[in-house]
Amino acid sequence: MAKVSPLLIVPPLVFAGLAALFYGGLMRDNAGEIPSTFIGQTAPALPDEAVSGTTLLTAADLSAGEVTIVNFWASWCPPCRAEHPTLQALSDAGYRVAGVNFRDQADDAARYLADEGDPFFATGFDPRGRRAIDWGVTAPPETFIVGPDGTVLHRFIGPLIGSDYEQRFVPMLESATE
């Protein structure tokens, strides 16, 4: 009987193992979602400065007894610009929408809100993105739903537009406000 070289057996075994690992990853719930370590925790610190001409967002605002939507955005961010009408519509519908501008220029942020409309009841200005890092923000836009007691309930990565907004964010918001 001829001996089979281990060099012929190992590659197919490695391939089968990797294929099983990838398949398991694809089949898990919310495969494209990055988990947030802050879900169920008190909201992290906020910037100490507001966008010029706006009210400063504080920790007290996040635990004021109402659900708050906290949106991380930048004036230079095309997806942030695309979701801006949605933020305005949420604000117009009576939701508490707060904005944290990060990695932006102060004048650009203020000008953007003046030109496009300000959907935020309060803002934070985080030019270096340090507070965004504290929240675990990877890139703008990202939106968090914070409960009445200041606890982070949900995290939504990406712009609040289209079917992703309708199928994922709206149910998150509805479950938080029930």
C-alpha cells in the first residue's frame, strides 16, 4: 500500500476548516453589525464644547427622562449630508435629536447647520475625535439611541436613509420609545 504524503492532506483540511469558520460567521445573526460594548451601559462622556451658535449637549441631557438620538456627524461627510433630511424629519416629529460633530473645522460645522438647518436640540464639538473614540465610533455617521436614564440602548452604523433605516433603525427607535 502506498503512503500518502501529509503535504497532500493538510491543505484540504485547512481549507475545510476555514470554509466552516467563514460559513459560521456569515450565518450568525446580524452578520454585518459591529457590536457595541456600550449597549446597556451609561453613555460615555461628551465633548466640553458645542458647535458655535448651538446649545451644549451634556450628560444631564441624556438622562433627562426622555429617549435621545445621538448622531455623530461631520460637514465633510457625504453620507452625513444624505441623512440630514432624516434627522430634520425626526426632530420635526418630536424626537430629541442631539448631534456630535467630530473631526471637523468649527466654522464648517456651524456654517453647515446654518445653511442646511439644525435638527439638533443640543450639540457637541469634538475636533480631534476623542469623544467619538470613547463612544466607539468608527466613522461618520453613527447614531446611538440613549434611554431616558442615560443608558445606551442601540447603535446604528451608517446613514439614516433607505431601506436599512426603515428596516433596522425605525424598529430600534420604536422599541426604545414604547
